[in-house]
Amino acid sequence: MNSNKIDELNMELQAIKKKNSHAYQHNVLPGIQKKTKEFLAAFEDYFRERGFVVKKEQHFVKVAFDSLEFTAFTKDEHDIFILKEKEPIASISVKHKTPTKSAAYTFDHPQDQLNWEIKKEKTLANYLEHPEFYYTGSEFGKQYEHPLTVLDSIFHV
């Protein structure tokens, strides 16, 4: 086994992981925040167009019509919660597409294992450099690209 080759592969793997971490911080996290804000703005418009009175702050939007009240808010910028009065009715997550999970392989030689891990990290890098975002949630389980589609699925319009 060539120890120098293994050291080189380890260094390459660490460099790719560092680059991926940077891409996540600079591409994915801001994109998730943008999609969360986009959803809250769409929630506001959706109900304003239906005659609801709107009250909003940075991380929440409350809408009311007579005694009916809905609130959409986020605590962590990944998840959006919708309440009817004080009762939760939906939880929406903003996610980004990632490569499909592959089985965990164990190789006989460390060099083969490192080559496989490098390939996996390079595939992930493509998803992190140009992330594609979507909305999903346990209530509807599908992937939606637009907030209005999510709202229509929740409120059955």
C-alpha cells in the first residue's frame, strides 16, 4: 500500500469537504432563508387578497378575518409553522436537493475507500454549488417549488 498516495487522497478529501462546507454556508443557508421569506410574503399576499387583515413582523405573519385567525412563523429559518387560532395545522420545511443516498460500502483497501468518498463528495459539491430548493412537510409529503402551491394544498382552494 502506498502511504503517500493515501495521504494525498486524504488531503484531497479534506479539501473537498472544506469546499463543500463553505458552499453550504454561502449558497445553501442564504437560499433557505430567502425561500422562507418568500413563503411568509406569499402567505401574507394570499390572505390579504382574500380580505384578511394582516399583521407582520420579521419572522411571522398573522392574518385575521372576523374571528378566524391564521399565523405563519419561523423559528429556525428551515421550518415554517402555520397555526389556526393557536392550533398547529401545518409544518413546512425548506430543503435543498441532494444526491440520493447510496449504500455504505466498505472496501478492503483504504485507497479504494478514499476514492469512493472523494467521488461522493464531488457529487455533493455539484448540488451545493447550484442548490435547488423546495418546500415539503409531513402533512403533504410532496415537494413543491412555489409557496402558493403549498398554500393551496393546505387550504384546499
